[in-house]
Amino acid sequence: MTVALSIEQDFEGDIDALCEARHSNPFAFLGLHPNQDGQLQCRVFAPEAKSVAMIDPNSGRVIHKMKKLDPRGFYFIQTRRKNRFRYALKIATENAIVQCLDPYQFSEVISEKQIQQFEQGVCYQLDELFGANIVEHEGVSGVCFSVWAPNASHVSVVGDFNHWDGRRHSMRLRYEIGAWEIFIPNIELGQRYKFELKDRHGNLLPLKADPFAKQGELRPGNASLVVHEKAYTWNDHTWINQRAKYQKASSPMSIYQVHLGSWRRKSDGCFFNYRELAHELVDYVSDLGFTHIQLLPISEYPFDGSWGYQPTGLFAVTSRFKTDGKNVVEDFQYFVDYCHQHQIGVLIDWVPAHFPSDDHGLKQFDGTCLFEHKDPRRGFHPDWNTLIYNFGRKEVSQILIASALRWLDKFHVDGIRVDAVASMLYLNYSRKEGEWLPNIYGGHENLEAIDFLKRFNREVKQHFPDCITIAEESSAWPDVTTINHLDGLGFDFKWNMGWMNDTLQYMKRDPIHREYHANEITFGIDYAFNERFILALSHDEVVHEKGTLLTRMPGDDWQRFANLRAYFAFMWSHPGKKMLFMGAELATENEWDFDSELDWSLLNSTRNGQVQSLIRDLNKLYSNSPALYRTDHRADGFEWIQTNDSGSSIFAFIRQESSVDCERPSELLVIVCNFTPQVHHQYSIRVPCAGFYREILNTDADCYGGSHQGNMGGINSTHINDEPLEHRIVITVPPLATCLFRWEEK
């Protein structure tokens, strides 16, 4: 008894620290440790136990019954052994008897190689270093929990498996990288967990979800889940091997942007799951002729109303569309796999520009501004009430890039569209004077974000050269799609926000006023070849009282639909890849509502169905007409041939594969747009080549709901003189319509 009391006194400070969840080095105290004679002692903290025994993990035989040295749950046994041995614990509580391997008998899991890579800022398999990973360690299967929190004084993993008790599984600090880890055997899949942290002063912080979790709890819950990422059997080898040819600047790309939760829903209002969506969505998109699907963010996020643009789990697929009884990782892999098997590429929106300030998220993660800038003039977005990543911190930039690479690697995603790039590039983005801090040179450029974006694009190209990156960049920042070694940001494509704003502004105008604003149609060509552009009519254009594309169009119902059809055909003919947000093909009247499905009943209306048919025909024509996509990024594939008839608001231009002065271009298309309700007969347009100009699409055709004014299949050119454009066609120009003509030499 005297010995026990002496031991209790020796351990008093450690026991107090364990009971108060503040022990700085629990692995140095708990588990097996030699006494001064080299004999092993075992120390166990089990606060709910009535009794604890050491048992043989194979036979279940009791090796030692342990002594309770402290009523708060500290147990102890002195053995005569000097060599370490594997043991389990038999813990009897008020209601049950539990057998488990003691986590504190295991050595470190994080390897020296991982530590070195993380220190260097080049560890991009962070989903294997951090989070909850099922591993075999020292011959035992279990879960390694690890998290980056260098400024915390204490970290525990809490969850369903330990009654959310922060005293039970205090973690080991790996000082070199500020990471905390613990290996816990026999954790059941699907268990919820979070991290309990105390700041450097010992103050308890709000429970934190795992930033590296592979799956999160379905909202309104926000815990992380233990899941097993099994090796998925992919069936998309043909697509992957040929992916490069589908995503080049000279390839046709027509993108259907989708919010999975509001595209379609079940009859009871519930979401379709990823597997159901794969079949429904791919069938629909394939029928309409789109080449790619672009998903609004599907990283885990807490608030439906953010549409995914305020994510809390950049490594996790949102559980909203999970199949019951299935692993959400496998569900989304199935979705992408199915798309690829049907020759549909998958792009995702990704949000490194900011993160929400939810207490369970990254905000002051370890009691310091670990992920964000401390100064709100650098670290806070007033527009969105969100926090800004500290791109200059190598660990943060490394984590973000690792997230992006995970989507390309684990899920075979074909490209990443980076959200809100302009907000990253400018320190004074949406800020008044005095609300922002200049860079070291006194300018407003965010030098750290610029370096991050360049590095992000370099790493994507190095690891996945066939995948693409897209910038949502709304300013005139130069060289967004110029490669890094020429000092560009290195994106493959950029959304053409200027073209979208100008042309939609033009289309909103009453046709009687359009003659004074022709530059809103033509100006886009002045910079069309400075970058590789995507013409994007995105979700942002059909919310926040902007109306829909159809309701922006002036006039009576016939004119509104005619305007919309003419605009779509102009867009599909204009240089730049295409992107349309779901519902635009239905000519919806109501703004997009994230909380309900599209109004599919509109297809019962002939006019709406005719707009959908036009989109289908435009995509087919686009993919089968190299002149409409191969020279998207080259000025020699485009020429205005009519821009000076502002009084009639008629525009005409050429798309071709070869230069204008070539006698025999491989393909030449003439596009004529009339943005007034006036029909023009015997309208003369100069063209570069003699021949027959076949009318291959006319948005005024009766099959699209038009007035059926046209050119009876096409028109022969006539000779004028020896001027550069020495031939002409004399055509009927339909009202509020776009016509496409393909040149045939004979």
C-alpha cells in the first residue's frame, strides 16, 4: 500500500493533466514504460471504468488485473517484464464490458518522409497524411487520426467511439510539422468524429470538423465520418487515354453547368443520389450534344444557400447526394466513371478564394489564424462574410493544392474551374480606401495569391497534363491563360465575363435603341484572342433579381423567344468555348431556385421545347464544324464582313480554319445576325469566295417557332470586282434571327 501511494504521488501531476485533458505528452506517460529497474509499468486512463485488466489480445486470457490509483479513472500495474509486448484491455463499465487494444502502446504512424515533404511544402498526398486513414500499423488494423494544429497546447480526437470525451484519446504532437496523431485500433466505419483543441493558453476551442475528412456528416450535422477508401475499379480507360484531344484549345467544348440539388428531384422532393444522377444527367446531356458537365462545388459545405461556394471540407465529397448504405467516395467515382464511359467530361467548381467562418470550420483552427490572415484587411471578405486563406503560408498553399490534386486523382475529374480569381488577385477587391493593405511595393496586387495560382497550375500540369484549369476572372488582368514560364498565371481557359456582360446588356435593349450600341456586340472581338476564352452564361446570371435569359429579352412573347434564339446562335458562332447553366435550354421564366428542381413542365410548351431543340442542333452543328472551334484562339479564323449597318442592327462575320486570303479554306462559315424585328429582302453581304452558300441553320425556321423567313436552302454568290472581298451573296435576313451559311466551292 505504501508503494501504491508513492506511485500515486509520483504521478499526481500527470493524472491531473489527463483528467483535465491538458497533458502535453500523453504517449510519454500512458501505455508501457520502464521503471528505474527496467521493468515495464502499464498506465491506463479509463474514466468510466469500474475495473480494468490487461489481457492477451489473441487468447483473451487475463494477464494482470490493474489497480485503480485514482478515482477519476487512472489504472496502474507493475510487471516483471522488460521486453515490450502486445496487450489489450478489458474494461468493465456500468453497462458493458469492452475489449480493446490500448492506443498508447503503438509507435508513431506519420513517416519521416511525409514529415520532410510537408516541411518542404511538396507533400500533395495530404489526404494520406492527415485526416482519418484506415491503415495497418505494427500488424494491427485501425484508424490513424491526424491533424495540423501547430499552436494548440492539447488535441484530442472525440467521437461516437469514446462518448465525445476529450480526455480519452489525447493525441501525440509531431513537433517537426505541428501535427497531432493517434492510432486507434478497431474503429467501426461510419463513426462520427471531431477534434477537441485547446489553444496555447489552455483555453478550450469549439469542436472542429476534420479539414482533411473524406466524408462529412449530412447537414445540419457537421461532424466528420470515418470511411474506407477502397480501390475503385475504373472503366473509363478509353476516355482517359484520349482525354487530351477533347480538351485542347482547338477542340469543341460545350459545357452544361449543373447544380445537382436543383436539376431534378424525386417526386417527394428528395435529392437523386450520385448514381441515379449519373444515368439521368448523362442521358440528357448526351442527347443535347454537350461535351462536358460542370458541377457547382461539391466539396462538403454546411449551408445549402451558399450553393457550395462556402465549403468547409475541401477533401470531402458532399454527402447530400449519397446512396444509402454506400460510400460517398465510391458514389461520386461511379458518377464520373459513368460520364466518361459515355464520352462526357466532368469539370468541378473549386473554391480556394475564401472559407466560411463557421465555428466548426477553419476559423482560428488552433486558437490562432492558422489558415487565414490575422489582419481583417487581408483576411476577411466583406462581400461574403468569409475568411481569406493566407496564400503566403507554405502549409496553407500546400493544403489547397493537395485538395485540387485529390479531385483529379481519386475521382478522375477532367478539370477545375477556380472560383472568384479576381478577388484573389487584388488586395483592394471590393474594398474602400483604408480597408486594405498594399503589397510590399505599395501596389494592390496580391503577390502571394499570384504565386499560389501559378504554382497551382504548374502542379496540375505536372501531375495531370491532360486536365484543364479554368479561371473565373472578371477583370482585365493580363496573361491569365499564358503559361507560367512566360510569366502568365497558367490557366487553360478563362471565363469571358466582359463578353457576357456586354452582349446581355445589348440584348436587354429595345431593338429600336440597339443601333446606338453596336459596340456591345463587336467589342468582344477586340480582345477575343488575348486569352483562351469560355463564353459563360452561368448561374450568376439567373439569380438575385437579374431575371432569366428569356425575361431579359424585350418585346412580346414571340419577340422574346426570337431574341433568345438569335442570341444563342450568335454565342455558338462566336469565338470561344461554350457554357450554359442548366435551365437556359428550357427558356425558363423564373429565376433559378437552389431549393427546387427546374420547371420541366415548360417542355409541355411548344416554344420552350423548340428552344431546347435549337440548343441540341447548335451543339451538333458546332461539334461538326471545325471552323467554329479550331481557331477559337486565333485571329485568322474570324473576320467581320458587316458591322457598319448599325441602322439595321445587322452583323455578319466569317469563321474559318485558314486565313482570309486563302483561296480555298478548308471550311468557311458566314454568320448573319439581325437584332431587329425587321425582315430584310435582297440584303447584300460581301464574301471572300465564289460558290454556293448553304443555309445550315436559321433560328427563324418554323421548327424553332420562327416566322420561316429564309433562303430556300442557300444562295449562289455573284462576282463584284477585284476588291479583297470580291463576291457577294444576296439573301433574305429574317427578323430577330441568326443564320449560318456554309461555303461550298461548287
